Amino acid sequence: MGLYPDIDPYDHGMLDVGDGNHVYWEVCGNPRGKPAVVLHGGPGSGCTPYFRRLFDPAAYRVVLLDQRGCGRSTPYASAYDTDMSVNTTAHLIADLELLRRRLGIERWLVWGVSWGSVLGLRYAQTHPGSVSELVLTGVATGSSPEVALLTRGLGQIFPEAFARFRDHVPEDERDGDLAAAYNRLLESPDAEVRARAARAWTDWETAMAPAPPRSIPRYEDPVFRAGFARTVTHYFGNDHFLGDGNDEGVVLRDAPLLKGIPGTLVQGSLDFGNLLGIVWRLHHAWPDSELVIVDDVGHNAGAPDIQEALVAATDKYAAAYREGADDRA
């Protein structure tokens, strides 16, 4: 089972979400098909045409969007004068609801990767009536232990790269919250300070990437690099704007709110996020979920075996939707 063929959008636009922000959206597939929305990672990565290929274009009406501050949305986070205070989880959830209503969709399948899984889970917990199913990969929940793992804990696995990453921040901040320290550098009025911090942040992200390859081409674009690093550290340094929870985090704490929403969790067995057991705990706290473990794969939604599992999941929910439509006819 491979990816579906490349397709182009049949509709697109810029949604005025307020606060001076305009969010890019596009729709492809079957205008009368099962609605689905794609939530990209990062935060701040933006959507790519690859995501369209995970859905049967004859069965799905697929909505893709670039979240605030990235991709084709404006203003871009790399611009120093972009107001990041209006780029929070609550704002992104409100944007999803505004877009859903704008497109006349009652309920949609929510597909998310990495940060997109955090956003998708919290969206489903706060707006369960808008979500028909969830398909998530590279699963995360946005808890503080997950941020600590990515910004400090993995230093034990990549000690040389971590030393460079840690030593880029001022000496008196090296034992504290590294994401927040980087965000302060990325908010500096000095463009050179911001540029060097963005490079140091993405160098650390590259060091943690699976090998081969140990390279991420988009990080060589200084505009993307600046906007991505600023957005990630903005969220990481502020507990993903999820509010006060407990040691397990708000999303995992509120997993019972997902009751009645079917979901598929596709996780690589070598994903570093597994070190905290988050995906297993989420699965066991959410009885309507299915956990698919893909052997010998890390945090990589593009790995062939991950792709196969994701397409199997979207096909399964499309088939159930068709059966339901036949029953209603």
C-alpha cells in the first residue's frame, strides 16, 4: 500500500483570523468526500504537498492549512515585528473552528504529526463535537517532561552536539530552561543575535534527526530557520500555552475527554518521545484509540512503513464513512 498520487488543490484562500493574521488554507480531493484537516508539526513547519498523498482523493475532502506565522500565512514569524503574543494554542484552535465554519464542515477527521498531534488532541478535547476521528503520528502531548527531554535529556545521547547547543546561551542560563533562553535570544533586537540563535537551535534539531540522513534541507533557508526556531521556542518556553496541569501534562490528564472519538496512533519504535512512555499512556487512557507501532523507525512521518500505516488508517475511516452513508441512504 503506497501513497496516493500527487494532486492539486481545487480551492484555496487566506482566512482573516484577526490580530493582523491571515492563515493560508487549501482544499483538495473530492468536494463531496469525507472532510479531513491536516495539522503540521513544528510548531512552525508549515504544510507540504506530501500530506495530500495520505488520503484517497476520491474519498476525502482534505483541508490543509499553514498555522499562524509560517508557510504561506502572514505575517511570518521570522519578521522581528511580528507579534508572537497572538500565536498560542488557543489562537490556533480558534482558527481551526473559524476555518471549519467558513468551509461549511460539520465534523472532520483530524490528522496531526508531532506538534500537530498535540494541537489535534487538545482541539478534540475542547471541541469534541467538531472531530469525527483522529489520526496521529510522531505522537506528543506538549508536556514539560517532553520539552525537557528534547532540550536537555537527549544531551546524554548526543553529548557533543548538546554541549554546543547549551553553550550558545549565556552562561548564567545554561542550567535553566534552555527553550526559554533561546527564545529570549530569538526576540533580540539584534538581527545577528537572532540569526546565530536560529542556526544553533536548528543544528541541535538536526543532530537529533535519524541517520541517515543527518540533514534537514529546509534548515538551510535562513528565513524558514528564523521563523521556525522563533515559533518552536515560543511554544516550548511557554509550556505550549496549555495552562497549569500536573507532571503528566494537561493533554494526558484530559485524555478521558476523548471518549467516543475513534483514533489511530502511529508511532515509530525508535521515536525518542517513547522514552517517556507518553504514547502508551495516552493509548491506555483513551479506550477508543488504536496504537500501531512501526519497528525500526524514529520520529519520521515520511518513512515508508509509517506512510503505509497512515494510509491504512485514513482508508479505514473512509470505508466506515461510506458504510455509514449507505446506511443513511
